[in-house]
Amino acid sequence: MNVEELKDKRIAVLLSGGVDSSVAVYEFAKMGLHPDCFYIKIGPEEEEDWDCSSEEDLEMATSVASRYGCHLNVIDCHKEYWEKVTRYTMEKVMSGYTPNPDVMCNRLIKFGAFNEKAGHAYDLIATGHYAQTEWDGKDKWLTTSPDPVKDQTDFLAQIYDWQLRKAIFPIGVYMKDEVREIAEREHLVSAHRKDSQGICFLGKINYNDYIRRYLGEKPGDVIELSTGNKIGTHKGLWFHTIGQRHGLGFGGGPWFVVKKDIDSNILYVSKGYDPSTAYKTDFLVRDFHFLTKEVKLSEVTFKIRHTPEFHSARIEYMDNGCLKVHSETAIHGVAPGQFCVIYDSNHHRCFGSGEITCF
């Protein structure tokens, strides 16, 4: 960040209480800036039923804001989250798709509902994401972090152009270890907090518990695809995703989820450590969302889940408006509903993402 670029700008920081957003506040403070901080309140509808760390998060956020002379505001986006992000998630899993609530949380809540409630009064909205931006003339582009493991551009690839224009990522230039070192050096209360492994804003809530809360269980048969033999029973197709190989609980494996039949409520699996049925090289992407502006996609890199690896591919434009991704290498666990995030050939500039559809 350049202090001259920030001069006279009204800045809001989304402060979660974690180490990343805490260091983001520090990055402004070391420049002599004291932005307004906002803690977005989102929690379970009945907090006594779930283990939620929101109280501790708010305490940490309050401490960090006070440390750097920043005013902390609490913004309640509970209703918006459960009406928008939860609805999206449940509709997708009931249709047999693999949703990504964190992607939609950024678009609909962090840069959406927050902007409607408070962010509209600010020129810039800062978060603790591991991502960067760059300007090319009048165009602002989302670019990757130097930390391939923590890079979060895939989670940001569905935000709108106007949201990207307001976004700033103070820690995007750092590796995760460097962020921890800064927090420890500055004796921040959040320095040793573990990274959240739950759903966006929901702390320690387990994904399957989140789904079970709304959809319950719907047992059905588990069938081996190659033989047609029944090997067990599942508790609900929405608890499984294509490519899954852990937590299935069936003997005689290892087993991989390769197909879901929604109409018959059947889960199909294949046996082996690396079955060919778990891989695809070609798949369709619909409703592609361009972050900055539409560009012609040809030779690109992409990812379909939050992993350090990028894959090279060629893009084919289909008559029905979909994009067909021709990957140079076979990709494990391609599932309808996942977001395919597309980058330039050097996996530097993120162009946007679209939803993987039926093959």
C-alpha cells in the first residue's frame, strides 16, 4: 500500500478478530492512519445449540481496534446471511451440486450487505484476504498472493466490478508466516489464534452440521458403479461431493464418490486408490462472471477448489453460452456446483469464475 494513494480516502476495515485482519489494521496504523473498523455479526439462529466463537472474535477485534486508536462498529448481517448465503447453499445441495458458501459470502455479505449498511460511506473496504490488486489504465484487476497455499483469489472471483474497485487487501503482499511474525512482533492478541476451518463467519461450525440443521438426513443406497453391488447406506446425498474419499465409512475400500443420482437417492462409488472414474479432463462452465471486464479466454490456468495448484487449459466457447474447459491434465473430483476460477496463463491475473455444470 502507498500512503499517498490512501491520503484523504475514507477507509473501512472488516475486522474479524483473527490474525489476518488484525495485521491489516496494523498495516494502516504504521502509516499513521486510523480507519474505522467493523465487526460483522453473523451467527447461528440459536447460538446455544452450536459451538460458536463469535464472542471471543468480538473481544479480539475490540482489543485490536483499541490498540491502534480505531473506532469499532458492530454490523448485524445475520438476517442477510441466513436468507441469502444459506438459501443458496441449501438449494444447491438439494439439487445434487457442490456449493461454496464462502465464495457467495464475499459477494453477498462482506462486499454486499455490509456496503448497504455502512460501507457505502467509505471509499475503500479493507479485508484480511490473501490477494492483491493492480491497475491497468482505468481497469482494476484481482491478482494472486505470493503465498500459493493461502492465496484467496478463488474466494473473491465472484464479487462485482464495483466491489473490487473499493476493495483493498493490506496483507496480500505477505506470506502467511510473515503475517504471523508481524503479529507476534507487535504483540497482537490474535497472534496465535488458529485459522478458521469452518464456514465463512460461522467459526467452529462443521459444514455437515450446518447442512443437517436445515435438511436433516435422507438415507439411501450406496452402489459400486462398476458392479452394481450395494455396499452400504448413506445418510443423505448432500453430505457427499464428487471425488470425496474420506469419511465414507464403508469397508473394503478405499472408495471414491463418482456420481449422485438425485431422483433415486443413490450414491455411486468406485473402488481403488486412484480410479480413473474420479478424473476428468473436459467439463462445462456456465454463467461465467468476469471480475473486471469481459476478455477473450483461450490459453489459461484454472483451479476448481482451494488448493495451491493451478492447471493449464484451453477454453472453448459453446453455442449455448457455456465455456468448455479442456485441461492439459486430468483433474480429480470435478463436481457440478463447484466454481471454476480462471486466470491468465501465468496464474497472476484472475479473470473471474463460473459454475461447473453437467458434463
